[in-house]
Amino acid sequence: MITIQGIGVSAGIAIGRAFVVRKTENTVNDSILSTEAEIRSEIERFDIAVSISVTAIEAIMDQQPDLQDEDIAILETQIELINDPQIRTDVVALIEQHKKNAGHALTEVLRQIVSIFESMDDEYMRARSADVKDIGSRILANLNHAENIKINTLLPGTIIVAHDLSPSDTITMDVKLISGFVTGTGSKTSHTAIIAKSKSIPTVLGCGEVLGNIQTDDLIILDGLTGIVLINPDEDVISRYQIQMEGFKAKADELKQLKNIEAITIDGVKITLSANISNAADLEVVFENGGDGVGLLRTEMLFMDRDSFPTEDEQFEFYKQVALQSKGKPVIVRTIDIGGDKPLPYFNLPAELNPFLGYRAIRICLDRTDLFITQLKAILRASVLGDLKIMFPMISNVDEVRKAKQILSEAKKQLLAEDLSFNEHIPIGIMIEIPSAAIMADILAKEVDFFSIGTNDLCQYTLAVDRMNDKISHLYDPYVPGVLRLIDNVVQQGKKHNIYVGMCGEMASDPMATLLLMGMGLTDFSMSATSIPEIKKTIINNSVANAQILYHEVMAMDSSSDIIAHLKQAMQ
Amino acid sequence: MISKEYTILSAHGLHARPATVLIKLVKNYRSAVSLKKGDKEVRLNSLLNILSLTLKGGDVVTVLIDGEDEDVAAEAIDLFFTEQLKNL
């Protein structure tokens, strides 16, 4: 057995026989033209080759009715490139001025474009040189009346092995017969990666020259997540991977089914399911799981693993990436929530006896306004690039909200003076995680645009239970009527004052709580992205009307054990 | 002639796919449209030239529209940069 490590670009396990694709380069001679007539006929030959190439791609689009949007976009891009007026201008100039034949001129022009693309300091543009080469070989093939490679004799379950695959190769192949792709070159942004992902075909790219070891009909296992490729593995390795493959397929099928379904109850109420994330990279998983946006962007990661506070520009870059990758969906940015339990090496916070009751989060921000204003300015600057909202954590009274808003106004004033743009009306909200805030939700609602209930801290503060303490962790219980009444008050006051109420604590991802919270009137749940499908399943199979009955029953009960038993029964 | 500045509102910038959509959009109008980033200006009819501007997310680009139907063209282009681009 030989093991090869490549780049996994499309998750999943594939087990199958290899088909090795070998491509031959089109040859071009460098004969020189002599007469004006030859020049004109050479330009005409180029134009004909271009139009044949376009027609061929249009034929693919017509003949394959099950092409996905991604495939059509790639093919349309190819048509644009083949028809590119700049390429024609350059080719014609070489034919006319240097008397080169069409094939030679085109090769020359493409070589220049490819070398420019490959020298760019941008992975995406470097990957695009493959597209330029691909359209080049199409036009050349039509100039030379050469045949394009055709892979139409595959057996089902084949794994395609190639040094490189062009976009038109990948699209013209019958993917129903292909269980995986392995290539020597390529990266996460190549077209092969994009197509493989859109069709959920496990794929490993960038394996290098070692691929030469694979022969057609070798048995291959590939893991599109880890990038591992095994050639001719043993029986027990195969059976181990078979089990993994089935597990992955079952999960992927379920996810896929739920991904594009909206979280709407049987009686037609839309529930927003967003995710809690820590950076822009997490967004990919959010959208894979069908998330509606971000209910909590933690900003602590930006401040960790460094020697000094990040500058405004460094922070802006972080928020900008999130804003740009959020596809216009709402993103709630929580200002920094550091404290004695989450220390920063460069920020000297004295050890405290009760860090959870200590100098932390908004309390630090309102004290060290220099740090706070830097963060607010960076968030504001990114607010023109996406639907960002600002949320303040650890609010216990109304003065803290007013002071935070005042500092936000100061941040806006500074940006105006610096002539930097921002969303003047960026929504402002607060975390409800201190019992005092939950009780006075009616007062706080007049100050902000939204609430987000942080059930973890709310529960531990309300019950006076440190859940890290094993001796008492059984007392940590969000289903105690005292905690539920606080949550209920926040939701009802939010409705009454017409502000939006979400929940970003663990309770939002607890399937046992979903119906109860829906019955209360909560319409925004934010959780770790991977929990979204399960909660969505509960929502689409239930109605708000039934959830309201359950809610009234639960609120009339006197102990958490009764409540939990009742909720468990309702889940059946 | 209409000239307007836009911020690129997509993570991967104005890459091949959205650029193709934009070229096709512009073809619907008679006006000559170009893109300008810094002092580099290209006609909005060549995908290669647009790609060579390497417009990334957050970059600012100026769109220049000149012709008899420049008002309607500007409206469509405006929608592209403010709304459509995010989802491409």
C-alpha cells in the first residue's frame, strides 16, 4: 500500500478503481506568413476556431440539462474568455506585424497572460491561469482540427487520476460515474475543487509528482477531508474506510436535505437560525449547515495569541473579512468579553477572588475607553461592507448602556473627522446575561434595538452556581422556573417594546428547549453551526400553536424535574 | 458621462464569475463602460483586463459610463455592485 498526502478540497470518502487521464499538449509549428492574403486567411482561421469553440461549449450547456448554476457560471466564463476582445487584439497584432500563424500567435499571447497571472500575489488569480490554458487548448484544438480528450468509457465508481484537469474536462465528464478526483496540481480555489464541492464528489488535489505511481485499475481510497490517498490498500483498511464512508454519506444526505429548507413551522412562522462564530473562516460551516446569519461573533480570538493589543487597522481587517464573507446576512458583533478568567498576556489584570463577578467585558471597556473606542471604530468601518450590528456584553444597568452608546457616538465622530465611511444607523443591542438586566428588560428595551439572551451566564448568576465546581454542578439547571421566568420576561418585554430578541446561549441549541422557547415567542436562535440542522428539524415538524400550549403548561409547573419530564414527553 | 465609486462587497473580489455576469450585463447597453482602480483603467468588455485589475473584497473601484443610455446602464450597474455581487 502506498500513501500519498494531498490537499483535501471536497470532503467525503471514495473507494474505487483509478482511471488515469494522460493529456498530450497540442503542437504548434512556427511557420511564417508571407503574403497579405495569408495574413487575412490566418485571422479568419482564428475567428472561426473561436466561434467553433464557443459553439462547442454552448452545445454542452444545451445537451446537459442537469448542469448546476456553478457549472453554467464556469462555462459562461469560458465563453467570455474565448471571446475576449483583448486576446483577439493581441493575436491579430502578432499575425499582422510579426507574420506569425494563428496557432503560434495564440500560444504566444496566452503564454504572456499565464505568466502574468502566475506571478500575481493572489492565489485565486494564479489558479485562473489554468482556465486561460484550457480555453487556449480548446481554440488550438479547433485550429488544428485536433480532437479534445473524451472520457466516455468509464465504469461507475471510477476515481479520476490526472496531473491536471481543465474546467471543461471536469464539466464534460459524466459525474454520475465518478466517485472521486485526484490530481497532481491544483488548490482549494481551482475549478476542479469548486465543481467537486458543488457535486459533493470527494476530491484530493495537489498531490504532486507521486501520482505517477498510480496505474489505471489500481484500487484507490481517498479521503477528501484529510487529503490522504491510499493506493492498493489491504482488506481491513478498505473495510474500515467503508464504514466511515457510509457514516459520512448518511450525515451528508441529511444535512443536504435540511440545508435549503427554510426553518418555518407547520403553521407558517419563520424562525431565524443563526450561528455563534469566532472568525470569518467559520462562516463556511455556517452556510453549509443552512445558517441564516451570525447571532454572535465573539471577538476575543482577535486579542489572543499576541504580544500587544491589535491596532484599529488590524481589527478592521478581521471585521471586514467577516462582513464580506457573510453574503449580506446579519452579523452581531459582540464587543470584547475578556476578564480574569480569560487573561491576555499583554494586559495586566490582577487576579480576582471572583472573576465572574469582577472586572470584565463592558466594565473594562467603560473604564479603558481608549481600547473600547478602537474596537468600535474598527467595527463601524466594516459596517459598510455587510449587515453588522454591535452588541455589548455584561450589562447590569441602564447607565452602562447609555455610557457605551455615548462612546459609540464619539467613535462615529472621530471617523467623520477622519473622513472614513460607516453605517450611521448601525443597530445596537445588549446581552441579557445578568439577572438584573433580565428583570429590568422593560427599561433597557427603550435604549437598544435588540436583546440577545446569554443563557449560560444568566443561569449561573441567577442560581448562584459555578458550574465548573463539580460539587454543585447538578444545581446548574436552566429549566428551574426562576430562570425560565427571567427568560420569559425578556422575550415578553422585547415583544411589547417591539425590539428583536434572540438567544445565543447553549439553551438555543438544546432540542428539548426549542418548542418551549418558540411558544414563548422567541424567533431568533443562535448556536454552533453544526447544531442548526437538528433544531431546524424540530421547528419544521411542529407548530407555534402547539408550542404555545406547551409553554403555558410549563410555566404553570413548579419544579425543573416536572418541566424536564414534560418537555421530554413533548419531544416524542 | 457618469462616474461612480463602489466598494467591492464580496469576499473573493470581482473574480471570474461575477466579472462574467457584469460583462454580460453591460452588453445590454450601448454606453461605453470602463473600470478604474487607482490609475489603471480598462474597458468593461474584456474579462482578462478586468481580472488583471485584481479587485479584491473591500477595494474601491470607479465605474465610468458614457453614452446615450448611460442613465439606465448606471442604474443596472448600481444594483450589481450594491446587491448582486454579494451573492456571486
